[in-house]
Amino acid sequence: MAGILLILAIVCFIGCAVSELVIVVRAFQESVLWGLAVLFIPFAIIVFLVKFWDRCKQPFLYGLGAWALGVVFILLGSALNPQ
């Protein structure tokens, strides 16, 4: 059972990475400077999310949900398989 939960957690974290990639793509669609800023400047993604919330709300919330589910699956896995 713990193996299944670990696989589900990995899938959730992949979902989180995909949502992050969608946000980076949307930053590049806005402009090359926004894309580069999101990639290379710390916390620029937060500024981009606030400024363009209407375009980034859906992938951000999907990523947040995937992250939360991944954490829950890891915690369940560690509770079911204590060592």
C-alpha cells in the first residue's frame, strides 16, 4: 500500500512541475523579459502571478492542489509504513 501512495505522490509532484511549466510558458507568451525574469530572478514568479492573476490562476491552483495531495500521500505512506 505504501508503494502505491509513493507512486501517487510522485504523480502529484509531476503535476505540480507541469503547472509550473505552464506558468513559465505564459510568462514567455507575455514577453521574453517576463519569461527570463520568471526563470532566473528569485520571486519574480510571485510578481508575475499577482500581476497576471487572471491568466495564471488555473495552473497555480492546480499546482497548489497537486502539491497538497503529494504531501498528504507522503504522510499517509510514512504513517502506514513506519520504520
